[in-house]
Amino acid sequence: MYIRPATPRLNGKVERSHRIDAEEFYRLLDGVVEDDTGLFNEKLKEWEDYYNYHQPHGGLGGQTPYKRPKP
């Protein structure tokens, strides 16, 4: 079963992830990576590290996913 594109009420977490990727990660790559898988993966790792360990998240009360207490 497939979910129609741009239907956040059906799959909000995935749609939100795609939006964050477009707004934050791919914007950083603008003009930097052109068909270089190694460089792309390096930049992705850097961004994931920043996103998960350093960037405060509003939905987590300003905490990072790493610092958020586990349930």
C-alpha cells in the first residue's frame, strides 16, 4: 500500500522528515556536491551529528534528541 505524496495526515513523521531534509540539509549542499557519493555521505554524517547532538528542537523543549530523557 502506498501513501499519496504531500498527505501529512496519513504519514506525518515521514512528510516532516522530508521537509526538514529539504529545508536544512539539501540547502547546505547547494552547489557543493555534484555526483560525488563520498562527499554527499560525509556531509550527511556531519548534518546528522549536528541535528541530533547540537541543534535544539522546539518539540523537545529546546533539548537535542540525544539529551532528551529516554522513556
